[in-house]
Amino acid sequence: MADILRLLCALLVLSIPVSSQVSELFFPGFKDVGTNLTLKGIAEIEKNLGILKLTNDTSRLMGHAFYTSPIQFKNSTNGKAFSFSTSFAFTIVPEYSKLGGHGFAFTIAPSKDLNSLPSQYLGLFNGSDIGNSSTHIFAIEFDTVQDFEFGDINDNHVGIDLNSLKSNLSADGAYYTDASTKQNINLKSGKAIQAWVDYDSAQNVLNVTISPFSSKPKTPILSFNVDLSSIFEEYMYVGFSASTGLLASSHYILGWSFKIGGQPQHLDLASLPSIPIPRKQHTALKIGVSVSAIALALSAISVTIYVFVKKLKNAEPIESWELELGPHRYSYQELKKATKGFKEKEILGKGGFGQVFKGTLPKSKTQVAVKRISNDSKQGLREFVAEIASIGRLRHRNLVQLLGWCRRKGDLLLVYDYMENGSLDTFLFDEPKAVLNWEQRFQIIKGIASALHYLHEGFEQVVIHRDVKASNVLLDSELNGRLGDFGLARLHEHGSNSNTTRVVGTLGYLAPEMPRTGKSSTGSDVYAFGALLLEVVCGRRPIEPKAKPEELVLVDWVWNRYEEGKILEVVDPRLDGVYNESEVVMVVKLGLMCSAYGPRSRPNMRLVMRYLDGEVEIPEEVRAPSGSHVPGFDDFVSSLASSSSFDKMSFYSNRDMDASYASLSTSPLCLLQGQTR
Ligand SMILES: *[C@@H]1O[C@H](CO)[C@@H](O)[C@H](O)[C@H]1NC(C)=O
Ligand SMILES: *[C@@H]1O[C@H](CO)[C@@H](O)[C@H](O)[C@H]1NC(C)=O
Ligand SMILES: *[C@@H]1O[C@H](CO)[C@@H](O)[C@H](O)[C@H]1NC(C)=O
Ligand SMILES: *[C@@H]1O[C@H](CO)[C@@H](O)[C@H](O)[C@H]1NC(C)=O
Ligand SMILES: *[C@@H]1O[C@H](CO)[C@@H](O)[C@H](O)[C@H]1NC(C)=O
Ligand SMILES: *[C@@H]1O[C@H](CO)[C@@H](O)[C@H](O)[C@H]1NC(C)=O
Ligand SMILES: *[C@@H]1O[C@H](CO)[C@@H](O)[C@H](O)[C@H]1NC(C)=O
């Protein structure tokens, strides 16, 4: 036994030095790599050319290529990272010549299997692990799409990324011809570019240099003081990662050289394989040449001018970020026609973000709802669109589907499925247009819970709705509840006044932590959902201006009744006592649980779903939502009263009170902010 153990130990001791012996790699082309590279995703070696292709220009792909064996990056005795140097040649060929998508990164990672996503994540991270130092990811990104999320400087930059996609340092694609003259490089030009990454562990300096030539410029474009000892584990995998999103490029590596503790072998661009250039754009040119008749050319020109002048009025150049927007792009003319020129009569509703028009698309004759959002701030719009780009792909039967969009100057037009029965609030409050029975109400609640659960957990990234409320719940022809307007609240946060964080949401649905932190979370969505539950049971707004003072705030009132053991007193009298009592009690309790003061005390949507589906029994006793129940509200009222904008009190009796809170942005929001600072 002891012998076997000793043998095993000996083998172990032996095996580590064997793998650690690899400290230099040289691939002047990738023809004969055999098993030395491990390819994942759609990465492949183009055999006949000897080129490593990380992605082609199809949407949402990822490709990884790592040297198969791990390499020792750290001294096991003192834990200090080793110096290393690498150079590689790459070519990026975008689908559309001016638009990249998304980029690639030279990567050093603890594993060859990255649990990651495409698009802006470059195949390196998955959204929840960004910035987490336990990822141990070192990357030099060559990024061709500007992601606001990560503070990208532009759509043509090189960046140093340590455990994150927010670059620690980044620079325009460029090289120095001498110490002071900088020459720009278009990373996505389709031409070969060489890059050098040098880390000196004695000086703790990391340099990155690029050039369209084989010789290395003296001055790097990035020079960053960093000790990589904490980033590296003792053994790491080294290679490349690339991804595409809605915008896509082919990413190629032509050759690669790497060495621990010294200069790697020189790569000569001229002797590396190069990609053939199959350009798609020659057809137009040929046609142009073959048209010999001058008369024809002249008439073509005049037609062009005519069309151009005619279009000038409405046409807007497509910006790269707009292409990111998933769904269909409609022409302004089409939507103008659909809504009969945005006629007053076609208005379905107004909210904090703009007006909603009913429309019929001229070609397909389908009915749609067109939301017109005006925003003076182009930046705000742009960031918002970046957000829509990712949520445009959301699909759930309890979400109102975004069909497409159109931008014209500062206006953004969003086209949605038309919901025949309008919004839930018109069925609940004041004089409802029809009374929904309990079964219908319960069905609607479950549908919305399911949609929120999907937004929070079912999509590749967490989507926070930010404005869950009865007027954002729409009912289709079968009275199924569908959540609308997701992400729109974001626009307001990004709004024209971008140096202040605005509290977005609707009073009464606004979680107590919101005025304080200004940050929405899945927990604040749950809070708003709790308010919605109580509304649906009680047939009352979360803050009812017409009610007696002690009944003003719905959750307080329900809570009092619950404590008195008179829970059924809160049920909407319009139900005439016809309902499933255990379901009603469960929903009221759940509403109170979701209204808990601290976000952590609220259930998450997964648990909410399980309660609603009867998979989990609701607790017998619900604990008090400690703290004042609508915190911020009292302060809000008093600050309002003591301010010169006292006349804004009229807003309490405003029938359309749950029109977005954000629409009142000028005074109450500022007040709210003023008092929280
Ligand atoms: C691949 O690995 C083998 C064995 O580790 C080595 O002999 C060979 O030179 C490597 N090939 C390249 C291209 O690095
Ligand atoms: C790109 O790669 C994907 C996955 O391998 C493949 O389905 C697709 O056809 C390729 N596209 C092109 C244009 O080659
Ligand atoms: C690792 O560090 C120890 C102690 O500082 C040193 O003696 C040794 O030479 C180092 N090993 C390598 C491979 O640098
Ligand atoms: C993201 O990746 C980390 C490991 O890097 C993993 O622990 C985590 O579960 C992943 N998250 C998702 C949502 O896939
Ligand atoms: C970082 O990731 C580890 C492992 O995936 C996880 O346990 C930890 O909670 C994460 N830390 C943060 C701050 O997200
Ligand atoms: C690099 O950036 C990440 C994320 O932004 C940060 O957590 C980390 O501390 C930075 N590292 C250094 C050395 O600046
Ligand atoms: C990094 O660049 C600086 C010049 O900016 C140079 O002095 C230094 O030697 C370089 N270090 C490495 C490791 O290339």
C-alpha cells in the first residue's frame, strides 16, 4: 500500500514539472498544431490556409482557442508572477465594413472552459461574474463595438481587462511611429495587424503595442503599472477568445508566439498566412461601369437626387448602435401612415415616457401599438437603445412583444403587439369598464409573476423592469396579463440630466430603498409586484387619494386589517363575495411579504411563483413589514408641503396618479432627491 502511495506521489511530482516545462510557444501559422490547441465554441483551424478562425460573421457566436496544457505563471515558492511576452497577428473582417462586432481578446484564464456569453462579453464573462476577483481572468481586448455598460471609449480600442470587462486602461487603436507621432489603426480593416503584450514582473509593468508592420514600435499604446501575482493562479491557460453579437465580424489569428521570462520568437507578417479577401461589395461597381449610356446615367442621377431630396425630410442616417437593436426597423412613413399621422384620436394612452397610438400597419394590416418617446438627449437615447438591443430578444407569453422600432431625430418610436383589452388599471379602479372575476384576476397575477420571473432569472442577463404597476399590465383578447414597457424606465435614468441619479418608478410602487439608494434591483421589482397583488385583490390604488386618511396607503391599511384578523375585509367589494378564499388569503399574505421593508426580506420571483402555483405553502404568520411602510412617502409629503411647489399637491387628487412618477420629474423628484442627500 505504502509503495503504491509513494509511486503515486512520485508520479505526481513528476507530472507537474513535465507540464511546467512548456514555457515557450511558436505558431507561425496554425497548419500543424495537432492537439496543441484546444478549440471550443465555433473556433476552427482553416486547414488549407493554416489560420485560426475564432468566429465567422454570423450573429452571437463564441470561439475559444487555448494552448492545450496549462503553463506555469507564478513562482510556487514566493507566489510572484513571472514575466512573459507574447506577440500575435490578427485580422478582423466585419460583416459591414464600418461596424465591428464584437471583438476578441488575448486571454490568460484558469480554465479552458469559460462559463461565458457572446456579444459584449467577448466570450470571457457571463454577466454575473464581471468584476469578481475569483474569475482570475487576464485579457487584452481588441474591441470593435462601444458598450456603454463597460464604459468603452469607442468602437475601435485596445484595453487591459483584469477580472472585468471595464478596462483598467484602454486606448484607441493606434501605434507610435516615434515617441510623439501617433498613427491610427482601424482594427476592423480586414488587414493583418500585429500585437505585442509584454509583462515585466520586476518592474510590475504591462505594455501593449500594436502595429500594421512586423517590427515592434518602441512606444507602447498601453503601459500599465500592475502586479499580476494576484490575478494569476500558479497554472493558467493561455489563448484567445472572441464573440459576435447582433453585429458580427470574422476574427482570425494568423500566427502566435509566446514565452515566459524572455522574448518570444519573432513573427514576420509577410511569412504568415493571410486571408483571401472575398469582398461582397464589387457588384455595385460592376453595374456602374457597365452602364455606358450617359443618358441613362444622367437620368439615374436625377432620379437619385429626386428620391434623396424627397427622403431628406424624414430620413435619418442609421447609426451603428441602431443596428444592434434586435427587432425590425420600420420606416417613419410607415408608422405615420399606420397611426393616421399620429392623430389625437388614435391615442391609446399617455404616460411618463410619451404617448401610445393605435395603428394598423399599411402592408400587413396588423394592429399595433406605437409608443412615441421624445428625448432631447441623444446620449440618453443612445444608451437606452443599447439596452433595448439586449432586451429586444426577450420572448415570453406574458410580455408585450416589441415588434420593431424607428428613430427620427429625438423621437424613438417603439412598435408593440396591440393589446385589445387595454391596461389592467382600467379594470380595477374608479369606475372599471368591466369587473374581472377572481379567477381572471388570479390568472393575470400568475402571468405577470411568470413574466417577472423570466426577466429576473430566465434570460441570459438579469433584466429589471423598474416600473411594474397596474397600468403597465396589459390584457390581450383572452384577458391574459402581459407586462409591458420593460426597460423603459431606464430611459429616464439616462435622461437629459445625466449627472443626477433619478429615482424612477411610480409612487406607491416604489420600494423604500429606492429614494435612498436610487438603484433598482430585482428586489424593488418584487416590492412593486407586491403592491400590484394588493391592488388586484382590493381593487384600489396603492395610494388612494379619495380614501380616508388611515386608508390612504394601501399596504398599511391591508396590514392593519390582517393584524386584526379581518383579512377578508380588504377584498374588492365588486367581487360580491364570490372568490376562492384560500387563494385570496394567500395572495394578500404574499402581497405583504413582497412589501417587506428590506429588499432581502422579500421573496424572490422564483419563490413567488411557487407560492402562486401552490407548490409551497404560504407561511401561517406573515411578519410585519418593519419600518414605515411607504418610507419616503411621509418625508416626501412634508418636503412637498414645506416647499414652494405646494400647489403640486393637486397631484394627489390627479386621476391619473399612477401615470408614471417620472412624469412629475421636475419638482417632486428633485424634492425627493434633495431630502435624501
Ligand atoms: C506540439 O506539441 C508537441 C509535444 O508537446 C511538440 O513536440 C510540438 O513541437 C508542438 N507543436 C507546435 C507547433 O508547437
Ligand atoms: C458560421 O458558423 C456557424 C457555426 O459553425 C455556421 O452555422 C454558419 O453557417 C457560419 N456562417 C458562415 C457565413 O460561414
Ligand atoms: C522562486 O522564488 C524563490 C524564492 O524567492 C527563488 O529562490 C527561485 O529561484 C524562484 N524560482 C523561479 C523559477 O524563479
Ligand atoms: C458565471 O460564471 C461563474 C464562473 O466563472 C459561475 O460560477 C456562475 O455560475 C456563472 N453564472 C451564470 C449565470 O452562468
Ligand atoms: C465571486 O464568485 C464566487 C464564485 O463564483 C462567489 O462565491 C462570490 O460570491 C462572488 N463574489 C461576488 C462579490 O459576487
Ligand atoms: C482593474 O479593474 C477591475 C474592475 O474594474 C478592478 O476591480 C481592479 O481593481 C482593477 N485592477 C487594478 C490593478 O487596477
Ligand atoms: C514598457 O514601456 C515603457 C515605455 O513606455 C518602457 O520603458 C518599458 O521598458 C516597457 N516594458 C516592457 C516590459 O516592455
